[in-house]
Amino acid sequence: MNGALLLRIATAIILLSHSVIGIFNNGINDFGNLYLNQIGFAPFGVLLAWSIKLSHIAAAVLLLLNKYVKLAGFVTIFVLLMGIILVHFQEGWFCCWRRKKWC
């Protein structure tokens, strides 16, 4: 295995673990309703939350398949930067655990 393959696998695991859990525990809908709608994305909070999570899943699959890696990387970087700028700069990095609220 080379370094790029290991990096793609590790990134895919992180993206999938960040996304798939929210599908099964209603976390995506809660994030959209209880956080995104409250900070000004209403009425599109749930749609935006699902778009973010589905983009993570699509990017993870593309990274594992070694297809459209640059596109998957650019989309993922954009989504993560927006999360850092719009959420974590204001709420802190570990806002979910510290305050028991959605971020």
C-alpha cells in the first residue's frame, strides 16, 4: 500500500463514521431542525443537513474507488471549511459534548 491509498482510506472512514451514524439516530434531522434552522438557514436546515451528509458519503465512496478524487476532495474541503467558519468559530470545537446541543 502506498501513502495516498492509506490517506484515502482513512479519510473515507472518518467521513463515513461522521455521516452514517446520523442517519440511524435521527441526528441529521435534529441537526437541521435544532441547529441549522435556528442560525438562519430556515426552512432549508434539514435539506442542507442531508446534503452535507450525503456529500460526505459520496466523497467517501469516490475516495475508496479512486474516482473523481479531486472533486470529492474539493467538495469535502468546502463543506468542512463552512462548518468550521459557520459553527465551530462561534460555538467551539467540542460544542456538542460540552453544551449538549447540536452543532
